[in-house]
Amino acid sequence: LVVVDFFATWCGPCKVIAPKLEEFQNKYADKIVVVKVDVDECEELAAQYNIASMPTFLFIKKKEVVAQFSGANAEKLENFIQQHSG
């Protein structure tokens, strides 16, 4: 499972969730790969996935987006990882 984190350096909630995402990256190291995308540096990619707010997380499995959500909700993030990494 690839977890894509669309973030911005100036985004407060992004800074809040970043340590939890790192924790989950270590906890589920055998199940997930985390990719961080700075929306200011990768505007076209953010537009391609219609990213309107940060942080937004995309969950990609077998080249398909299987889920996504926006917001710095660590519990929801871990639930999505558990649900889609099996």
C-alpha cells in the first residue's frame, strides 16, 4: 500500500500529523510505503488528484486509488492504513 501525503510547508495541521505519519511508517514498515508530496513544489500532481486542502492522504494499491481523505486525524489515518494494507 502506498500512502501519499499531500502537504504544504506552511500548513499547521500538516506539521501536527507529520510525526504520527512517521510513527505509522515505522509501525507498518512491512505493509506501507509513504510518499510525501509538497503541493507548492508539485502543483500539477496536486491538481491531477484534485487536492483542495492539506493534508490530504491518498491510498494507492495496485496503481489504483482505493481511498482518500483530508485532515490531520491520526486515528482515521491509522484506521485507513489498517483497512487497506491487508
